[in-house]
Amino acid sequence: MAIAAPQPMATSKAHTTCRICGSTDLYTYLNLGRLPLPNAYLEREQLDEPEFKEEVAIQLCLECGLSQLTRVVDPGRMFETYLYCSSVSAPFREHCAELASTAAKRVHLGPEDTVLDIASNDGCLLREFRRLGHQRVLGIEPAKNLAAAAEDEGLPTINAFWSTELAGVTLRKYKIITALNVLGHVDDLHDFVRGVSFCLAEDGVFVVEVPYVLDFLEQTEFDTAYHEHLTYFGIGQLARLMEMHGLEVEDIQYFHWLHGGTIRAYIGHAGRARTAVRSSFAVVNLPAYQKFALRVEHNKRELRSLLERQRDAGRTVWAYGASAKGTTLLNCIDANSSLVEAVIDDTPAKQGHFIPGAHIEIVGGIERLSPAVDLLLLLAWNFKEELMAKCRAADYHGRFIVPVPKAVIV
Ligand code: DWN
């Protein structure tokens, strides 16, 4: 096997002004310590090498209420090769099919119209527009491996990060522009949205999906905090960002089951729609954030002691879903293979690798689930129904540990 080259260490910088309103009045309410990059899965030969770790802490803008990381890691180091494939998750594929149909109907998408998907991953959404008969699609994807996979499937993809500069190059007006789970990953939000505003057709729609910060706080979803997630949005902040670039939120949909709670915003050029969701000035309730941080510490301790009790009782625990949030969760409780023996994941690119920081092996997909396993820790708890159904179908008779909102055995 080729020896993997030592990973170049990432770089990071302090984030000291609010990403939307520019205020420097920021209050840090959660600090998870120094964590590895969530998708930087390791080859066996890299286990003894030093790993990049950086603070994952969240600060609140006391001016506009936006939650955002205190440090920004170089996006090139995180996204130029990316092992997360959106299409592995059947529920997300189905979600993309619904979005494509809803968006196409909303703008009466015609054969001459083009759809642009920003951060198109492996083409999961573009594929659904094609299935509906819409041929003119284009993806923007910074990960070389994912862009190549989509291109090989006949889904045109530009291997780049989105920017106002790239918007100028594409020189086209798009009837539909989509950005699913992207805005939270972007450092320069104003450059990103300015580019969208430039490229969106006058009667076009910009469809954004982001995890909902209220669910993050109320469901104590601390494991979804990691280096890729720079920003945690509420509806008012999203509306304010769009208004700053001549756009407005026309409608909002909410999907409680998706990624721990997701908001979808349908955005158009200002003044086009009869009604709009106006930005609202946040009423910052500091005690709520302080209580959230205390719950996080409690839940971390509870999960660690639950796993220790299983180990001490001689039970075998594996995990299912080598997710980015799983990297945060396992590292926050200092877990290693003595607590969680192995992880299964149906993503071929992740199999045979090791979880960053925790160094637990991703042994393969559901077919590798050993009958000796007594409990499965669902690191992709956001897909728990799907994962449990797959395990039952694979004749698994053990129980499950659902770690969020708090560790329970089901
Ligand atoms: O924002 C992001 C979200 C949308 O996706 C990215 N920053 C990174 C990523 O986060 P994640 O890795 O926590 O997302 P998921 O979709 O919760 O990860 C699920 C993991 O579980 C994937 O590795 C795929 C795996 N899986 C599986 O093996 N079999 C998932 C399902 C549903 C399955 O049947």
C-alpha cells in the first residue's frame, strides 16, 4: 500500500468581527477545546503522526445575535479533498428530489433555464433536476475528488470555491441557485451572497438550507460544532444577510428531521414577492446560552460514563455513521477504541480509514456489523430511523445509543 504523504498542517486565524454585521461585541459561550478537522480521516500509517487540532469555540454577536466560531481554519485544507458524499444517505437523496421538484415548479423552470448548485458535492441534487428532465445544470464544488465523480456521471461541475469573482466568470443568469449546508461553511458571506445576487435571474429563486440555530441550542446539538461550521443561523440573521445584497427571504420551510433541524429559505430579488420575511433584531438572552453550555458539559460526562459502564460490564460497543459530528462527539469525551471498538459507515471512501483524534477504525459498511456487538452508538443520530432499520434488516439484535439531545439506550 502506498505510504500516505504526511498531511500538511492546516492554518487558522482568529475571527474577531461578526461575519454579518461587523460588530466586535462578541461573547464566547461554548468552548469544546482543541479538536481535529472533522473529515480529516486518517490512513493507518498516519496514526503516529502529529494531527492538526484547533479550538472549536462559539461566540455570540451581541449586536445581531449571530453565533460563529472564534477561529477560522484554512478552507483549502478542509475542502479540497472531501470524503463526505451526500448521496450515501437515502433520506437526503429523497430530500433533494423533493427540493428539485418544488423549486422547479416555483419558478416554472423551462428547458432553456439553468440550475446552479453551489457546493454540489457528488451531484446529489443536480442528479434530481436531471431526473425531472431539466438538462441545463451546473455544479460548483471545491473538492477535486467530488467534482471529478460528478463530471464522470455527466453532471457539469466547476472545481472551485464560489465567489463574486467566479460569478463574474460564469456570466449567466440562473433561474434556480441552490446552496444546501453551504452558508455555514463560508467565511466571507458578503462576497458569497454578492456573487449569487449578481447571477440570479430577475425572476429566479435562491434556495438556501442551513441547520437551525434554535435546534442547535434547544436540542443541545453540540457535536454539530466543528471547524467546517463557521456560522450557526437563525431566520432573522439570514434575512438580514440577504437584505444587505438586494435580496429578500420570500418563504421559509422547516425540516425538523434533517441534520438535527434545518431551515430552507426561498430567496429572490427584493421587491419581487408580495410578502417577505423581514430581518429581526435579536433579543440576546445570555442566560439561555450559558445554560446550553452547562448542558453540553453534563451531556458529555453522561455519555462518557454510559460508555464506560458498558465496557466495564464486558459489552461490545461499535458506532454507526462516521460523521463529522461524530468526530466532535468522540473527541469531546476522549473516546478511543477501548470505549468504541469500531465504526461502520456505508461511504466507500471512508472505509479503512480512522476517525481523526480518536483513531477508531472505520471497518466497512453495514455488512461488516459483527454479531458480537451489543450496542451501536449512532454517530449519525440525525438519521437514526434509517440506521436502526438497516441494522434490523441486517439481523442485528442489539440495542442503540442515541447521544443527542442526551445519551439514551433504546
Ligand atoms: O454540513 C455538513 C453536513 C450536511 O454533512 C458537512 N459539514 C459535513 C456533513 O456532516 P456529517 O458528516 O455529520 O453528516 P451526516 O450526513 O449526518 O453523516 C452521516 C454519515 O453516516 C455519513 O458518513 C454517511 C453515513 N451513513 C451511512 O453509512 N449509512 C448515513 C446513512 C443514512 C446510512 O444509511
